[in-house]
Amino acid sequence: MKNFKIITLALLVFISFTGCSDDDDVIPTPVNQEEVITTLTVTLTPLGGGTAVTLQTQDLDGDGPDAPEVTVSGNLTAGTTYNGVIVLLNETESPAENITEEVEEEADEHQFFYTIGSALDATTTYTSFDGNGNPLGIEFSLDTGVTSSGLLTFTLRHLPAKPNTGLANAGGETDIEATFNLVIQ
Amino acid sequence: MRVFIILLFVISSNIISSQNCNNIINGTVLDLHDNTILVDAKVLVVENNQEVLTNSLGEFTIVDLCNQTYTIKISHAFCIAQTYKIEITNNTKKVFRLEHHLEELNEIILEGKLSDITSETSLENKISKEELEKNSGKTLGDVLNNISGVSSLNTGNTIVKPIINGLHSSRVVVMNDGVRMEDQDWGAEHAPNIDINAIDNITVIKGASALKYSGNAIGGIIITETSKTPVKDSLYGKTITTVASNGRGGTATSQLTKTFKSGWYGNVQGTIKRFGDFNAPDYNLSNTGAFERSFSVRGGLNRFTSGIEASYSLYKVETGILRASHLGGAQDQIRAINNLEPLFIDDFTYNINSPKQDVAHHLFKIKGFKKFENLGRLDFQYSFQQNNRLEFDVRRGDDRDTPSLDLKLNTHTLLLDLDSKISETATIKLGLTGQYQTNFADPSTGIRRLIPDYSEYNLGAYAVLEKQINNKLLFELGARFDYTFLDALKFYRTSFWEDRAYDTIFQDIVVGEFGNQILVNPKLNFYNPSATIGLSYKIKENYKLLFNYSLASRAPNPSELFSEGLHHSASRIELGDLQFNSETAHKFSVTLQKSNANYSFTINPYINMITDFIVIEPIEVQQTIRGNFQVWEYRQTNARLIGVDIDGSLKLNDHFQYNHQFSIVKGKDVSRNDALINMPAASTRNSITYNNKKLNNLNLKLQSEYVFRQNEFPDNNFEVFVPETETLEIVDVSTPPDAYHLLSFNSSMDFKLNEKSSLTIGFNVSNALNTSYRNYLNRLRYYADDLGRDYSINLKINY
């Protein structure tokens, strides 16, 4: 008899315990991905004046299934020097967060690289540097050669080896890799 | 009370009638080691069957003895029974001392507890206390690796996750001293949160046949236990320190146990483990240090017919993850894989930086049992666990010291078990389990939740019948049913939600939209039956044949259901599926065992057929602003695992023994007729041991381990465009590394310090030839070699 009392008691504890109502109806707060870069905009302004060319890649869903939207506003002019400025934004936040500032603050831990496809006749030169005089590359200049078309890739590396001679020995990890199809005419 | 009954061989008595039969003997019974009084020792005079018990002072009196030689047998619960011949001529006073043995004591008290918990018809492998003590500085996974058929999925060398017969993570259940560990075990890089210094033995069951614990252990069950304490007044403990050259660190662990003859006992235990960067033969493995601390305390009352125990333990570990393994997209992967050395090598340091894991596991438990005459043994247990997992990535700006992942998993579990003998040859075990679990993912990480907030309810019931048909054949039959209800609140990216057509399939679970995210409330029910049937047949002396069939069924884990996003440490995007159902496994295993003093072996072939097996594999390459990432998606398929585990030992002479182990498993995706990913390669271990008990128990062991190359693997390679070279390059994430051979040496000697304490000194070398190798089942194999040579010294003091 006593045994059954104990079993019954244990069962009751058991049931009352597992029968607890859930209190998770509180709606959790959404996480807006911080420090994510959704948008890279490169503005190429011709030195002697004229229409600026804008290159943009925008990936609003980050690592979601949608591919980045890549746009190039127009063609480059042959034999011209352009001033290039890169802006990075996190547009998942409102207003959009400017990530370029963060990169500038940690200039010694970042570097942009410009990779020009062999078909495209152009060269680039760094015009912005970190505190140690090593390239940072938020600003640069682009010299176009003769009429041609090909790829220009921007790569941002976090924590690269500095100084380096290029992507091959820079190390670090890739924060951005954006390729644009350019036409020089 | 706690009188241990010993069967006596009745010695034919030759009572000689004598004139004087009024002699009295006054005796005292003491413990041989510490002279403590033995109360309730049973004193039997064989010749006339007179029996008395010692009083509270350990004294007894026997009257009416004649002038002759008597045989007196004295027995006590925690001592070896002893027989004395005494010639009685007049009144006699005598002190009797009984030998007290802890090991034997435990065998008596435990009442075959180990075989009780497991299945009688499937093979179980054990790791002893001595083995654990020798490996004090290692992880649970490292120690389990010594069992045939058990391997590990590693992330570096400090995150070691056991694989049983080719299966791991949610398919392997870890029972930590009676509590099922709930420590985010779904993650391939989440090691079990157990300090091996806090436990006294481990049993591994390869399969789901131990239904008492779970019905979803498709791979197997790992059971760790602590020894029971003796019922006597005593204070004992041990301290082990290990110093190792690789990692330039060590471990110190200590424990102290106080017991009382009333049955009360208490135990405290603590471990501290600290290692800096480990090294491969040719370079430093930057950021691979580890800092582990653990503490446990338990106390209770242990009686023959009832007992109660409360315990609390805290396990905290901070583990660095190889810096060179933290990558951006596929272009980084190509660089890392093609480079022979890691891309990031720094000088040795004890500092642990990002990427790293910082995990704390609290476990509180209260349990009790009572034995009822007509009913059997009833066990009750309540446990609460809290697992707090922080993972830190390499981040920018203000977020630098903010974890990328912050999960808090709380689990309450109730168990009720009844173990009943229904006849002389049959026992039945019945039980109920109830569990309530909540997961909270802290949004302040600024990274989208990998695992959503959820509540989960489990209810389970089981029954296992064991019947001894005759003295050769034992039959076992068991069934279990589990019900799981999962209530989650998950934010999906709207783009993913629509891409998967969830917006039409699951439109009624949407709670609201937040920017480009959508909040949904999936409520999922899973019903999981499991069963086991088995036979144990004694063919002839020393030969035994075991057969076991088990049906196991496992509900999908949160990662398989809810993943959708970039998994940093794997440099890939992982996608789960809300529509998964449970996977079901049918495992048949046969074991042939032979054991005698000189020669023994075990052969254990098995086949495991799993329907709706959840596997993750690559489907495509996805473009993001960070470059290209391979997308890995969970899908359900049918799988078949066939393998065999072989163990053998041969005693060459009094001092030398040879041991052999061989394991192989073949995993196949039956639906696609392709190999399963991450199956352990065949491996063999051979060792020669020299032991000399007379020479301070000198033990020398030379072991060779050969791991074959895994030749069966799915081809998951993919191509990406590399702008620098303007070429498409193959990212080789599939090809397994070459076979390797490792030699290791172990030695130990025992020294007696004084009456109560002893010292064991051990010296070990692992990877003695400093071989450079990579293991297919190390997730960091793409980036760096495995560990180089390691010398370690191990000191153990028992007191």
C-alpha cells in the first residue's frame, strides 16, 4: 500500500512538472546583423571633370539565397585618370550604417586590393594609407589605357599581413569580393 | 542490518562429547587496516551452527563451548569473510582482524550495477578508472578513442567529439552519472562537457539497446559513472598531476571523500587544466590553447535498502580554435587548402584569442532509491542542467569582444525507474522520463541566431524484460516510446522563406515581419518508438554469442530543422529543413566472445540501416558580397552502415601481453548509391605490454596505431573563379588525407609511501616519431597538420 502511495506521489510530481505551461510567448527581438556589409559603392570621378562612373554591388540578404545586384552606371573613357572612392554600407539597418568609417578606424587591419583582368587596359594606384604608411585603399586612382573591356575586382581583406606585395601573400580573410565588368571606350 | 550473507560449505562436524562444555570466548572484530570497530559482523561457529553479531563496540560472546578445536567464520559487509581454527581449553579472549578491500567492496555494493544499466545482449566496452587516471590530461573523446569502433570528429585537438560505429552528435547519447547531457550536442564542433577526472568508469554501448536511457541513440550510448562510497568511517582521496611538453601545459586534479559508517558520505573534486598553443611537427598551431576548470561536490546517504544523493558540478572550458581556420569565402579556402602550412603562424602563447569557444555547464542532481520487498528497486532522479555556450569570431570594431553566438540551454529532467524481479529467472525494468528544455539565443550578439529560441517537452516510457531461459540462454526484450513537442520562435530571412516556398506551406505560422526578416512560430510534434530484442548464448566454457536487434528513432535536432545562414567555422552556408521527420534505424549486431586467462577475442560485426537519415551535403555555390560560399543543405536519405570491430589479446608469458584492435565501417547513401561523408577510415592498433608486479608493478607499453586512408567518400568539390589568375579553380574539400602510422609509449610504476598512501609515476610519449599527418575526421585538416610529438609525466598520489 505504502509503495503505491509513493509511486502515485512520484507520478503526480512528474505530471504536474511536465504539465507546466510555456511562457515563451514573449516575442523575441529580431537581430539586425551588425558589421555586415551589404553594399559596396565605388565612385570613379574623372580628374579633368565629366560624368562620374558608379560601380555598385548590393546584397541586402547577406548570406541569404539572393545573389548580389551588380550595377555599373556607364563606360570609362580611354586615356583618363579617375579618382576612386569606396563606400561600404550596412543597409540592413535604418538609417544605413557606414562601415567605411570602421575600416578607416582600423586602417592597419584592413586593405583593399584591386585586381584588373588581363583584357582590361587599366592600372590602379593607392592614394589612402594607414598610420604606418601601408596601403589602405579606400581611395585610389585609376588610369585607363586604350579601348578594351574586362574585369575589375575589389577585395577587402581583414587582418592581412602588412606590408605585402599583393593578394597572394597578404593572408587575412576576405570581407568583400566584388567583380565588375568594365568597358573602356 | 547490512549483513552480508555468505553461503557456507557445511563441514562435517565431529562433535566429541566432553565433560566441560562451559567455556566462553570473548572476541572483538576489527578492520585490519585502520583498527576500526566492525559492528554487526557475523560470527558463526561452524561445528554447532551457533551464530552471533558483534555489538556497537565490535565485541561478541559465545558461550557453552567444549574443550575442542572450533572453526569460526567471521563475515562483514565490507570485508572478506575469514575462517579461524581455535583450540578451546578454557575461557578465551581474542581479537579478530578482517581485511578490507575497496574494489571488492564496490563489487558487492554495486550488485552488478554496470551490467544492470546496460543490455545483456549487446557488446559493451569499458574504460577503467586506471585508464582514466592515466589520461587525466586528455578529453573524454581522446579516452574513448581507445575503444575499437569508437573514433572521433575533431576540431583541432581539444574539441573531440566521439563517433560510435560511424555516427556522432545527436546520434550518440552521453549519460553523465545518470543524467543525459544536454549540451548543444547537435554541433559537430561541440565536444561533450565532461571532465574525465570527475568520473570513475565509462561504458560504451554501440547501439540503441540500452532503452532505459534513450530510444534515439542510433549510434550508441556513452555512460559515465562514479563509484559508490564504502559504508564505514573513512577519509580518502587522490591527486593527479600531468605535465605535457606539447602545449606546454598540464592538468591538476584532486578529490577527497569522507564516509561514515552510518552510510553518510561526501565528496569534493576539482580539476584545472591549462595548455598554450599546441604544435605540429613543423610549426606552431596558433591559437589552439585551452583552459578548463571543473568542480563538483556530492553528498548523500547510502544504505542497503535505500539511498539518497545530491550533487552539483560546474564544467567551464575556454578553447582556442586554430587562427588559420577562420576564413572568408571560397577564394580563402583555395589559398588555405593549397598552402602546405597554415596561413597564420605566430609564436607560442598561452593567450586564447578569437576564434574561440567559452562554454560553461552546470549540473545539479538529486536522486534516491528504495528497495521494496515485493516490488523491487525504485529509483527517482531530478536534474537541472544549464549549458551556456559562447563562440567568438574574428570581428571588427566595438563587436571585437562580443560573442557571435550566445546560447543558453536549460534542461529539467525527471526519471522514475522500477527494477523488479518477477520470477527466479526473469526481471523487468520499467520507467518514465519527462524533460522540459528551453533554449535562449541572446540577440545582443549582433549576429542572427544560429539556433532559435525554443521550448521542448519530452515524455518517454520504457519496459525491458530479461529472461534466463536456461543456464546457457538469456533472452531480452524491450520497448520504449518518446513524445517530443517543440515550440520555436524563429526569424527567417524573407528571401529564404520565399525561396523555399515556406510562404505557402507554412503561412499560418507567421507571427510578423521585421524588415527583411520574418518571425514564425513552428510547433512540431514527434512520436518516436524504439525497441530491442536480443539473445545471449553460452556456446561452451569461455565462449559466448550475443545477438541484438534494435530499432531506434530520432527526432531531427534544432540545427537540422532551423539552420539558414553562414557557418563561420566551416566557411559554408548551412540550410536546414522545417519539414523533416524522424529518422529510423534498424541495427543488427552479433558478437562472438572468447575469454580465458591466456587468450581472448571479441568479433562484433553489425549492420545499421537508417531510413530518413539526415545528412548535410553541398548543393551549390552561392554568391555573396563576401565572395562565393558553398551551400550545404540537410536532406533525408536512406543510409546503410556495415562494419566490424575486432579485439584480441594474447598472453605471451607471465610478463608480456599482446593486444590487437581492428575496426572498419562502410557507410553508404543507398538512395544515391554513393559513399557517406565523414566515415571513419579503417584503423588498427597493436600493442605489446610488459608488466612486472614484483618490480613496483612496472608497466611498459609500446603501441602502434595505423589509420588507413578513407577511399570511399562523396565528391563534393566545386569550382570558383579566381580573379587574380582569371581561372576556374577546384576547391578540394573532399579528398581524404593519406594513411598514417603513429607510435606511442607508456610506462608507469607504483610506490607505497606509507600504510595508507601510494604513488604512481607515469611517463608517456605520443607520436614518438614526430610524424606529420592529417586525419580525415579532423575538421581543421584542410588548414594544418595534426599534433607532433608529446612527452608527458603523470603523478598520482592516493591517500
